[in-house]
Amino acid sequence: LNVSNHITASGNISASGTIISNELETQYRHFDTGSNVLGSAGGSMGDIVRFGGTTTVAGKIYYLKTDGTWAVTDADNGGESTGSIAVAVGANSTTNGMLLRGTVNLGNIPGGGRGAPLYLSVNAGSASNAVPTGNGDIARVIGYNLDTSGKIYFNPDNTFVEVSA
């Protein structure tokens, strides 16, 4: 622990455990509000994290696995669509980052007009303006269209509905 200022304290002070165990641990807490050109898949502005070391496809939607890596979402499977999700900014989750919230170009056209809500799709890693309707599908709003070319405001809802057809 590096302290650049003097700390003055009175009374009894004690501490135990690890304050910061290593640099890797702190990397998980760093956010970036960087921006890339919105004209191409994965181009984004917003809250970006860089960890997981996962090979990704720019513009695809991924969920965070329990081992700290990323895998492509799929509304056909609750385990792949109900937790923390992000859009890949480039070819690697650590090098390029994952957009948690913000403006992004998905690189595909999810359908619907400007302002239309978008849902996780049953097509892996994609969004759609159509609500999934199959038995066991997960209906989850992930953002809204900004135009009709794949640029969206990505702000995944923390709630979802499992379809019972």
C-alpha cells in the first residue's frame, strides 16, 4: 500500500487481512469511458471493462461466466442470458474491452425503428426487436435503437422473464 500523504490518527487502530492483494485484483475494478468510431462493429462509447482474456467478435453480446471469462449470449438458455452481459469492443476482452453500458454499433441490424426496445436474441450473441417467444426462452430488454443501422443504446435491464409457452 502506497500512501503519499501523512495520516494522523488517535486512539487504537488495527487492521487484518489484505487491503489489496495484487494488481490483477484491482484491474477488475477499472472502468473506461473510452470511445471508438461508431461506424464499425464494436465501435462504442461508455463503460468499458478489460478482463477475461477471451477471444471475442466485435459487436457480439457476451455474458460473464463464473470463471471470469466471457461466452456468447443466447436467449434460448437462461444460464447464458440472465446475468451480467456486455458487447465486445474488439477481438479480445482484455485488450479491447467489453462495453457494459453505452452507445455501440452491433454490426448487424436488430430491426425496429428509432427508439424501439431491443431484446437478447435466440440467435447467439445478437439482439432483436422481436421478443423471444419459445418455451424456456428469456425475454430481456438490453437497450434501444438509435437508428436503423445497428447503432444502439446498450443498457441491459437487470430483470427478465422466462417464457412459458
